[in-house]
Amino acid sequence: MAFKNSYLAELIQKLKKRRHKIIYSDDLKKIIAKIMKEEYTDKRAYKLIYYLKNKGHVLSIKKKIFYVKLAEDHISEHLILEDRYRYILHHHCKASTDNHRYIWGIKAVELHLRNFEIPDHIQIVNPKKQSKEIVVAGKTMQFKKYSSKDVDYFKQFKKHTDKVKMGKYSFPYAKIELAMLESLYNFDEVTDRYTYEIIRKVIRKSTNLDMERLAKILKIGKHHTSINRLYKMAKKENKTLAEKLLPIIKKWSFVLDV
């Protein structure tokens, strides 16, 4: 590989400026192309990237995503995860959905409780993409479309979201009322104990849930089962809340045995 040594030193020097940062494959190839000029080919770029990985100058953390380091740096996957998970999540969400998205379900509830731990799995509601993907290091994300037949619910539910700052990045997420209803949508009180305990914690301390917001969500035509599950839990944990929920259920939904 005669061409390798003539470009490698310059490439490593340029990468040092990005030490401890994420770089995507396309960006790395652009740097290589500027160095190699007319001698650039994708095949040669891949060979240089392979050499960088082999010698420890970059660490592959996901397909087409690398972590830049010095060869002598000894850094664990755990530290990279803590340092760069939110960057990758934010970048991937923005590339896939623009700004039309929000965190839903139990992670949204956790965020309202100021729990910023990196989840094993996170769900992102958006209007156009449905897939399950890896973020990094075994942590997964699920893009979920919110629609039924010809009805797109995303725009209606997006009104009931807020933004939370995690590190350098802001993430839209469901307001607590919507987040709880979404968490209780596919819920089994017996087997899903974690969700039960988190929702119970919110119910016990809730003195300011927005009843008007709950009514607006029900008027959209969704979450009838969820509001009944919330009411059932409130009867055990917060009778004042239960008394507020029942008139809303009777007016905008219907009482179910859940």
C-alpha cells in the first residue's frame, strides 16, 4: 500500500483536532478526499479507514459512525456511551424526522421525574418513519408513526409536548399527562411492574395534573383504555385525583373495566 504512508500522517494530524468526538463515515471520506485529491477512490478511502481502526486512531461504535481517539488512548465503550449517546440520538432523529418528533411513553415520564439515565430502549413518535434501530452499544430506539387508517394523529399530539435539555441537546417529549396515557396504552398491571411503579409515583404526588389537557387528548379519540387504567390506579393512590378524572371520563370517554 504505497500510497498509504504518504497520506496517513496528514490524516492522523487532522483527526487529532476531532479527538474524543464522533465522526461519520461520509465526513471521514471527505477529509481523505481533500488529502488525496485526484488519487482518491472509495476503495482507497476504505483501506485507510481500516488502517485507522486497526491502529486505534478511530473506534467503530456503529455502522458508519466512528469515535476519534489517539492510538494510546484507552477508553471504554461505557464512557463513549455516556459521552456520545445523546449526540448520536439527536443527530439520527434530526436526520430521519427533521424536527417532527417527540419522546413518548415511559421515558417521557422518567424525564418529568428528572431521570436522565440512558435507557436501553427509547421510543420516538414521528409522522413518517416506523422502524427499530440501534443507537449505540446495544441501546435501541424505535421510530413509531402515530396514525390510524387515513388519520394522522401526530400533529394533534405534538401540541401536547415540551422540550427538555439533556447535555447540549434539546429533545421534544410528551407532557406528563400524554406521557402517562401513552405508557398505559399497552400495559399489563401484573407483568409490567416498572411502568406501574413509575406511574404510581407520579399519581401519589400529583396535585397539578392538567385536567383540561387530558380532556383535549381524549377528544382526539384515543387513549380511552389508558385513562381508565389511570383512574383505576388513582382510586388506590390518590382519591382526590380520581374524583377529578371521573367526570372527564364520563364526558369525553367511557368507563371501562380494566
